[in-house]
Amino acid sequence: MALTVSRVTVEPQLRQWHAVSAAAGDADHIGLPADPLQDLLPLLTGRTTGHLVEVWLGTTRDGPVAATLLRMPVHDNLAVVSLSLYVHPRARRAGHGRAMRAHAIYRARHHGRSRIVAEVTAPLGDGPEAPGPAFARAAGARPVLSEVRRVLDLTAVGEDRLAGMRDAAAAAAPGYRLLQWVDRAPAGLHADLARLAARMTTDVPMQELDWEPEVWTAERYAATEAETRDRGRRRVVSAVQDRSTGRLAGYTDIGVSLFRPQVAYQWDTIVLPEHRGHGLGLLLKFANLQLLRQEIPAAEVVHTWNADDNPHMVRINDAVGFRPVERHLEEQLDLPAGGPAAPPPGVPR
Ligand code: ACO
């Protein structure tokens, strides 16, 4: 059945897009709900602080069946499109995924981009091949980064344990001061936070993923903070400051949408190399979970993603109580030079 692809520019279309992606997410993930619709509304502007954005919907005469989101970094990684592509579970194996992918490739070329990266999900153990990796393989993509998603049941972690672990870790690192805030960093810290955010793209294992070091400035960090607030998300942050220099040695942040505060996402965690080995990772994690609980009492679970070859982070998360749930693979598709500049048949320009 023919697929018509159209650009999503208004909320009713975004609602349809969301319904398709949420149904796909329910089928393919274990306990990872789609982002709330309200959280996606800013994407209709076509721009975030760090990306150009395009949202596309695929419809047959039976209604919407396919959804894609293209995110194109604007500060760095100018060859890349981060692609999300979903087909409704009731409309699979009918070629709609392939048609949407052809459209996404056309849009990537239109923007002068030559590399597509996309995340797919697979079960932790053996079993039949999951749709995402099979689809990516059929497209000629290769898995370049393997991660495990872990989940913490926050309701099962006693306050005594959080406080005890935090205090023990703080006592073991007397040269550092713990700083904590929500949404807005104290004045004067943005340059240090930008430095730490940039290190998230050089110090975290990327395996074979072609990802350039990201370019972060104090202004970009502040703009990202503002965007998080505008999207109705809260950012819960703990940082450690080297008492001898006043510079930040590491930080961790957790994001929560106020439209669904039960679900929290671990974002960055980094300790600069010269400050490792003092238990700062544990201190940051326990302190931030305490702050999360204080600030957003409705939070029930925290999701985190760790590369397989990041044993230090995994050990810390195991100690906190995170449990592995499923595998996430980053797939990379390099587009050969000189592909067609025109859209595939039936696809709008
Ligand atoms: N098992 C084995 N091979 C598969 C499967 C599967 N379950 N699904 C797709 N494929 C392969 C086949 O080679 C298929 O060709 P064939 O049917 O002629 O054998 C080819 O992919 C194209 O299949 P489509 O029918 O076009 O794919 P579909 O419309 O079913 O959508 C998709 C596939 C997008 C992976 C869907 O299952 C889904 O939404 N999954 C969740 C989200 C996801 O993983 N997205 C992929 C991101 S990767 C990327 O975009 C490069």
C-alpha cells in the first residue's frame, strides 16, 4: 500500500506522529515510554539550540503508519544526521520502513550530510533477531556502539542508604566541595560546565562511532539550560569543585519531563581524568539521586545507558542499584558520495 510522506508542522500532525512512535516504542522496548507529546512540541519550530530538526509522517489510506525525526547538529558533526525511524507494529514488513529510510537519506543529502546514525534495540540474551538491527543490517548500516540500558527503581532505594553512601563518599574526598542545583547553574560556572560537557564526547567510549568532539561554550551551555526549562524539563545537577582551584572537577545531571515526572533519565556524568580515583563518581551519583528525590518526589525510575567498555561507570551504577534491561546499538550508515539529489518517487521536496 503506497506511503505518502509529509512534513509535520502543526500539532495535530505531531499528535499522529507521536501515536506511531509511541506504539513502536511499546513494542520494541522494555519499560521505556515514549517522550510525552508536550515535550516534543518545540520540534515544530525546526530548530533546537544544538540541531536543525525535521519531523516527517508516513501515511497510507489506512492512516499514519510511519514516523521519522532527523536531528542535524549545527555546532559540530556537520556531516551527521541522527535519525529516529518508527513503523507502527501493525504495519510492519510492508516496505514502509524502507520508504521512510529512502526519504531520510534524501533529506540528509539535501542538507549536505553524509552519515546517518540511528539507535536500535535488542534483547540482552540470545533470541531471534530484533527488528531494528535486522532493518539496519538490510540497509547496509553497521553497529558501531553497543550499550546496555539500566534502570533503577528509586522507590526501592532507602533514604538512609543514599545519605550514608553520599556521606561516606564525601568524607573520602575532603579536597572537593559538593555543589547542587536545579535547572539553572549558579553564575560563573557555565564555562566549566561547557568544558565538562565537551569532555562527554572525548572521554566516554564511542567505540567505532564516527563522532567529532563537540564544541561547547559557556553560551551554548546556558542556551541548552534555557531550552530544557522551556520544554518543561527539569535538570537536577550535582557537581564537585576542587577546593584548591575553585574549578569544577566533575558533574552529573538527571533530566525529568514535568509532563511525566515518574520517569527520570540520567544524562551526563563525568569526572576529569586528573580528579579520578577519589570516589567522586559515587559521591555525585548518590548526592544527585537524593536531590532528585527531594525536588521531584514523583520520580520512580531512572534510566541510564552505558557503553559495554565503560567498566568504571557500570561498577558505580551497579553499586547504586541499577539493573540491566536491554541492549541499545548505535548503527552508522555512511552515504556514498554523489547519490541522487532528487527525492524518491512519491516523496515531496
Ligand atoms: N526481521 C528481519 N528482517 C527485518 C525485520 C525483522 N523483524 N524488519 C525489517 N527487516 C529487514 C528486511 O530485510 C526487510 O526487507 P524484506 O521485508 O523484503 O525482507 C527490510 O528490513 C525492510 O523492511 P520494511 O518492511 O521496510 O521495515 P518495516 O516497515 O517493518 O520497519 C522498523 C522496520 C523501522 C525497524 C520497525 O520494525 C520499527 O519501527 N522498529 C522500531 C524502531 C527502529 O528500530 N527503527 C530503526 C532505526 S535504524 C535506521 O533507521 C537505519
